[in-house]
Amino acid sequence: MRKEYGNMDQKPHHGETHYNLRIKIITVSSTRTSETDESGNILEKRFERYSTSRSIVRDDPVQILSELFRDFNEFDAFVYNGGTGVSRYDLTSVTIRKVSDKEVPGFGEIFRRRSEDQAGIFAYMSSADLFIVFGKPVFVLPGSPKAQDIGADIILDMIDHIIYETRKE
């Protein structure tokens, strides 16, 4: 069985393994609340086949990292949204990078390329990224609601392969 990935037609890696994952969705914002977190709502709906948990933290490195490591072992993957722009408050990628074992720049490249039709040149101002932290994937997406579907599509296409690769001996 072949699966289409963007404009490329590739075979899935390692069979059709599907993992029942626990994903933590973390919104980074100093203004959003659980009632106004549209981006978090979109991600939660897109990842409905998985077990999810959500939280909101301020644009603060200590809060960003505290939320990552709070109950770290209870989750298989983490998806941050918000804090990827160029303002002095956009600290998510910079903060996660400091504790990551590995950065996977291809994720951000794919995200920016797929976002260009929607956001134009501004898509390239995002530091959307994928990090591996203590063997677990940590995705970082922009906070805009429109970015969530693009990011979720990419994550859903690759999450099983990433989990396979990070767990193998």
C-alpha cells in the first residue's frame, strides 16, 4: 500500500504500524485562556484518535520547560503551539532547543513550504520545528489557528515513523 506525502509518493516505513499515543498539547500565550484557545481546540480535534491532554502556559522559558517536564513520562509526544515568531516574546523554539538531544530541521522546512500559499513570505519567519527531547518528539507550531491544520497534517503523516525510530533499540 502506498501513501501520498505532499507531492511525493512514498512507501510507508516499517509497515503500517500505528501507535496508540498519549499527546500533550501545550499552548504558549500570555493572552489565551481555555475558553479562547482556538488553536488548542483544533489540535485536540485533529488528534482525536489519540489520548490528549491540554494546557496553556505564558511566554516564559521556565513555564515552557516546566510544562514539558511535568508528567513527562506520561506522554509519548508533545505539540506546542505559539511562540515561534520573531518578537521578543516568541521563545518556544529557542527554549526547547536548549534541552533537546536532537533537532530535525526538515519538519520546519516542510511546514514553512506548505504554509507559503496561506501566509506568503511570512511563513518563513516562523521557527516551527521538531526536537527530540530524552527520546520523545516535541513539535513546535505557530500559534495561529490556520497553522494548526497544516502542522497536524504533517505530524499525522510522520508520527508513527518518528515513534518507531525513537523507540527502537
